[in-house]
Amino acid sequence: MTTRIRSHAKINLGLAIGPARADGYHALATVYQTIAIHDFVDVTAVALPSGTASEITLTCTEKFVPCDDRNTCWKIVERALERLNIAAQVTIHIDKRLPVQGGLGAGSANAVAALIGLEVELGIALSTAENLAIAAETGSDVPLFLIGGTVLGLGRGEQVSPLPDLPETHCVLAVPDVRVSTPQAFRDWDRLQTEGFPAQNAREMPGNELTHSHASDRLEQLGRTWAAALIAPQESRANATGVFSAASGKDRAENLLLELVRAGTVNDFEQVIFTQYPSLRGILETLKQHSPDGSPAIYAALSGSGSALFGLYRTAEDARAAVERLEAQGVATYETRTVGRQEYWRTMIENGVSDGQ
């Protein structure tokens, strides 16, 4: 038997970067959102006799994806078998439909799909805590795919908490032919933080305890504020904020996004990525702009460190107008939508339903 798992992409509704930590990672605060477009991951697993070494075979339709122990699917399956204390012959095939290295979490989503497929195949499941621990060891944004929907990420992004789901919202992804190095983006961010500090104020420069404290406070405050924007009842805020009462899912989605914008939703990477790749700023403006027959994006931003960007729209017509603008510029696009937690889990194991793209 082979188990086929739907492996959704994500976008970052906001991403704030803090100081580098002792382990080399940066502290982050982010709001993840799963979206409908996805890969498929096929898993076949058969338990082997005790004392036998596990065997993992991995293939992929995309030639640039490593098919050895560098792959996140391989890593997470290997760790899971060790935790389960089981030897197995495991075959994994990734039917790649998502862009590679675009800031959409495709490799991380594949890893969780492989983990779920392994558990289904073997008929044995690790606890939620164990799965989250394995996911965090595998990659910073892997744990979010064990929750799905709208998710708050703290720490280096691996400390995840479910948030109330954003209602289904039309989404357009722009995926330019640009490769962005995430490690270099972090280095550029660190360098940006040191600019403009005179020598006499060195004690306030990044790396100093005071600055680390202030940066950490900012992340904690943003995390609380973003969560509050999604958690508090919309109707109770309408009069205070001037946002009209949400009478429909479409209106409620717009209200929540506007609340996030008011709460300081940003992607800090844009400050450095747009300097290195000015064309990406132009694509963002295209996502945001009006069309003759449509409205602009409710919210648009870079996803992760890029190079993918996204716009969220009130109607399918507004989203289609954005796609047409981008295609006229020769930019690859995907027309999709946000996916809430309930749908994410209900449709994860493929059972013949349409792919929802």
C-alpha cells in the first residue's frame, strides 16, 4: 500500500527578525498561513525484523531536489524511526508542484507529509509532543505544518501556536526567476542593524545585551499584538477601530487583515531583499495596485526571505486582474487561496478529491 499526502505551501503574513542567538539562529516572530497549492508526497513503508537497519529510498520529479540524507523528508523519517525504535523499508516520492526555494516552505511541508505518511503506513503514531520535537530538529518552519491554518511562530520560528483561522481568502503568488540566499539575507539584516551607530554608542549596537533585550521585547510585543488582532472578537473592535462589522466571511477576512496591518504586520526581510533585488519591489507594487475593473490587494508582502511574493484579495476577479498584470510582465504566478486548519487536516490524505489549486 502507498499513502499519498497533500503537502501545502505557506506564506508569512508578518515576519519580524530579532538578534542572532548563541546557536547561530535569529529570534523571529511570524504569522504563518497555509495555502491551497501543494505538492504530493507518496510514502510506502514496511516494518523490518528487529535488529535490521532501516532502508530509505527517495525520488522526486524535480531534478534540483536532493534525494539523499540532505532532504528534509529523509531526515524526519530517519528521526521518527529512531524515536519509534522501529526498522523499516521506506520509499518516498515527491510529486513536486511548488517552487523550490521560494520562501513557501515547500521542503518543510514535504517533511511533515512524509512523517504523516510513515505513521499511516506503519499504523503507529508518535505523540504530538514527539512529532513537534522531531519537526523542530528538522527545520525551523517544519512544526507549523503539524498545525496548519493560521499559526503564530516564535523562537526561531519553531515554537508554534494555533491562532484563529483567517477566513478563506483569494491569494495570488508571484514567483520570479530569482534565487534568494536566506543565510545571506540574515547577514545583510545584521549588517543593516549596525549601520548608523556611532562608536560611542557601541554598547547599544546589536550583540550587546541592551539591544538584544530591546529586540526580544519587540518580538514578544509583536507576537502578542498579532495574536490579539486575530483572537479578539471582530465586532467588539469595530467601533473603536473604525473597521466595519464583519457580516460575511469575505468581509471578516478583510477586517482581520486590516487589523494585522494596524498591529504593525511587516516582513523585515523586505528591507534588505528589495535592496539586493529591486525587481521584487516592482512585483510587490504590481500586486498592490488597482486595476481598471478591480480593487488592490488587501495585503501584499514578501513570503519568508523570498523570492516569492503574495497578495490577498477580496474577490476572485481582483485576484485574476493581479494575475493578468503579472503575466503581462512575464512573472510566473499561482492563483490560490488560504486554507484553514480544519480543511488542511480533512484533505491531507489524498482520497480522490480535486486538488484545490
